[in-house]
Amino acid sequence: MRYRTATRVALNGLFVSGIVGAGLFACNDVIKDTPVEMGQGPIGSGGNDGGGAVSGCKTACCPTEEKCYVSGKDGPGSECLATRDNTNETKIQIRQTWVYPTTPAGLKTDVIYSALNGSTAWPACQTPTGLAGYIRVMETDMENDISRVGWARYVAPEQADDAIQNGLCMMKAATGWIDSTRAIPATEIYQADYPPGLPQPLAMPFAIRPTQARRVMEDFQLERDGTGGPISELNRGELTEAGQAKRRELLAKTLEDQNKADGIDGFYYMDPDAGTVHGFATVAFQVIYNLGQFGKSYIVVPIHEPETYQKYTDAKQRNCVGVYRAGQVLGQNPATAGEECTAANTNGGNPNDPKLASWSGVDTSKLGVGDAWTKGYFLTVELEQIWVELLKNTLCYQYPGAGANLSEWATTENKSCRATGKWNPMDAVNGMPPGDWCSETNGPATRDCHDAYLTVAYHAFAGAKIKEGTCDP
């Protein structure tokens, strides 16, 4: 890994937030000035085996309250408990209902899976233990070809009905989030050899604001030499020469005058007939309200170069990415109502088995994890600045997983990567625990570049109202 020797300059204004489906501008791309027509493609193109639309809430655990649907159990979006119908709207608005992290190893645990899905749910509509402190929200403006993506402000139990009726609010904090006891000064963090447009490793405060992304008319490929195809969460190989060129072109486009003036920090491609969205951004910020339990006490976790993909269950309606299936175990008969339904809707379904989640994709060949995904990486030096009181450790200690050997860095009394004298954030090669990813290349770690951890997660979404503007955390 190579470092710049120049003094680190002020970084305010360079960092972007939110996580977004984004696409790549080629030099001859033209953004349409007229409204984009709603998709007229085949219904149910989201990957379900039958090929037809998934419609209606079908399990014995479906809510009975009218507020949980747009127009009843058989109305638009009822298959995922959507509370907004996007069919004829010029703005598509959805919220995350389920998340399944598969890597790094420290995220793929029963405790983390259960806690995140408890916070992704809100305390209404058959999710009685929902904590509503980790809800990703997305709005796509089909008239202006702009996507707005962020994280919803914490929803207390007494606010759940209002959030359903009037909308969730995207957060923005101009001063960002900071933990003064864990922050590392910017002058003490290494400088990487990044392509233009990719922000350097961050020092607190970490920003909070929605990402604004511009639509492009041609899909892009961050081509890799691994298996699974160019647009696949399974492809985790090195970027090919062509893929690296596309990456650099995308990052550089965020620095163009018009994009900077419009606050554009990501791009996305949408195929309205297929109901798919593919994206890429520079950096995003996840907001977690201490796993939802302590109101306004929250943490912010940067994720770098997130590539995203989603496929609507119904390409025309665009109300669901995945379906609600609590009480239905991998296609078996629905469970009886009552206590079993309450248990099924606790913390995302079964906290020990993501395949039994209350919400999931409809690609049964992959056990419900194929319809939406995010792939990016976390930087070790940023994870070390984040202390999670519930876990009693920094994320630098947590994310490598229980099998990682961190004895040179942490102690049993102090589960932090700077617990011993070996920690040196100016030296990304020898001064911090080695990860499995390299931020300079956005590829697998090497002997000289291993400052990050790859992350891959799957998601489900449902139509939900989102308020205009932003609000404080």
C-alpha cells in the first residue's frame, strides 16, 4: 500500500452519506428531460419460480388491521405489507424490512442478525418487538431521475402509527456523529493511493445525510475476474482492467462541476420493464440507534464503494422487493395463529436461521436471498473509532469474527484494536489488524494492502411513505 506524504487537508464537504443504487455515466450518456414511463413489462419479474405476480398476504400470520395495508390483504403490495402503493406514483418510496449480513464473519452471528432485524422492524403490523432504529429508506423521483437514499429517524412505539400514515423521515446532521473518547485525529490516519473522487479514510465526525444519485440510461459493469457474472453479489474477485476503468470513471464523475453543484454523489441505472435497479456510490453511512433500544443514542458506520442491486417483485407496481411469509416455513403449511405468529415476527422471524425470516426475497432457488443485495467494504481504521456499548467492544474487534486472532491488538479486558502498543493508524500495513479486502483496488487483500473488510448483505423492502426534506437524528 502506498501513502501520500502531504499533510492531510480538511475533508468537510467531500464525504457523502446514505446508501444508494447507482449507475455509471459514460461520456455519451443522456439523461431524459421528460418523465420516465412506468414499467409495462411482465408482472412478477422478481425471480419467483412461477413467473407470475406474487399478490396478497397469504400466511396465517398476516395482520388484520387495515393500517397495515394500502387496501386490504389482497391489495397492491400486500404480499410484503406495503403501506404505500407506488403503482401510479411519480416517486417510488420504500423502506427496508429485512437484512441478512453474510460477511464479514463478525456480522454473520445470531446476535447481530437478531438485533439488526429487531431494529429494522417497527412496533406495529405483526412485529410487536420491532425497535425501528435501523430502517433504510429510498425514494426514486421518476420525473427528475434522482434517487434519494438515507436512514429513517428512530420511531418510538407511540410514533409507529404516525410513521405508517404520514411517513418516515430521512436523517441529516451537518456536524456528523462523533464519539470523542474513540475518535482518531485526521492527521493521525494514513493516506491511501485512491482514484480521484474516492474519499480518504475518515476521521470523526461521520456525516449523516441522504445520498442524492442521478439516473443513467445505460447499465454499467464493475467487471471482476471471479465467478457469478459481472453484476453479482457472488463475484468477489479482482476488478478486471475494464472494471477498474469503470470504477475510476464513476468516481471521477462525482467531482464534475454540475454533479457537485446538484449534490450528486452517486449514480443508478433502472430498467423499468424488468423492475431492476443497479447502483454504485463512493461512500455511505449506516445509522443504527444502538440497535434500537436507547432512543437517540446511535452510532454511524461508513461503508465504502457500495454496489447495490434490487429487483421488484412486481415490475409495474414497485411496492415490494421480497415477500412477507411469517408462519410459512420454506413453502410448508402456514403456522396457526396466536403465539406462533408472535414468535415468527420477533426480530426478523427466526434469529437463528435467516432462511426463515418473516420477510425475504422470492428467489426460492437461493432460499430467499436473491432479490436485493449490497456489496462494499468497511475500513479497519474507521471501525476502531466505533464503540458499541451493547457489545462492549469496538467494531474493529467485532467485525473480524470470533475466529480472528486479535491477541496482538486487543485484550480480554479491553476489546479494542488499540488496546496494545502495536496499533498505529498511520501504518495501514503493519499498524492495524489485517482485513480481507484492499480499499485501494476495491479487491481482495494482498500482503501490502489489507486495510478493509468485504461486506455483503441481502435485503427485503416494502412500500412506505417518506416525508419531504430531512430531520435531525
